[in-house]
Amino acid sequence: MAGQGAKNGEPDLSPVIPQDPLDVLLSVTSIVHWADSRDVRLAAMEASEFPVDDMPMFLVVNQLCYRGALRPTDIAAVLGMSKTNISKIIRRLEQVGLVTRAPSPSDDRSVLIALTAEGRALGERIIANARRTVDDLTAVWTDEEVQTLRRVLAHFAQQARHEIALHSPALRTLR
């Protein structure tokens, strides 16, 4: 149990969260940390043949793959980057032909960042790689287990999107 590792004034080196394999928080956190790890991202860049060795550029393209065209401020908010940094990344993506700027249909003053045809082709490779990874992870599961996971995760994701809409005004419009 967490917290019982400290003795004689020594630091407690155990995790704060109990290591219960059925704990939802521990499970979700483990998945997020795995998917967000540098090694997984680098493998995804390599598998999708990302044309430049630039992780921030990959992260922006990845967001556009899953969410569609976004305002630069929304990209900055979802990735936790400054607007200045996102502007530089978008410029580099434009230079290599992966994104373009498009007027926002809902706000004449806003611009959206969208994938070009080349960017969409790359996005299809990114998504195909992600699907292969999930398929590999669930390869030994029964169809019933996979369907249960799909239903539960869809419900969880729907609730998470609802919470984002309630508590994060900058991300309210994100899909």
C-alpha cells in the first residue's frame, strides 16, 4: 500500500496511488502516460513516415487528424503551448505542405488550420498505425471483451468531452 514505505526518516519511494489493477484512475492514467510517452510518439512518427524530425509538428498534425480544422488558439490550448510557439509550428507545417489556413465558416475574423491533401494522406497513415497498435494490444481478447471495451470507453470519452466543455472555455468548441 502507498505510504508504508517510509521508515526511520527515509523517504517513501512508493507511488501515492495504490497499485490496484482494477482502479479506474490508475488504469486511465497508465494508458494516457503510455500513449503520451516519447517512445510511443517517436514510433508513431516513424511508422507513419512523418517527413520531418519535429515532435511539436507531429503533435499538431495528430490533433488535426482527430479533431479536424482548428483555430491556432485552440491548438495551443489543447497542446498546452504558447500561441507564439504554435504560430511558429504552423508556419513550419505550411512550409512542408502539410497544413493550410482557411477562413472560419462561423467567424469572419478567425482562421482555421486544416490539413492539406498531403497532410490528410499523412493523417491516414497516422490513424492506420494507431489502429494497428490497438488491434495488436487487443489481439488475444475475445470479441465480447473488445465490444465491452468499445462501449465503456465511448461512454467515458463522452463524459470527458462534456467535462471539458463545462470547465475549459478555450476547448469548448473542440470535438
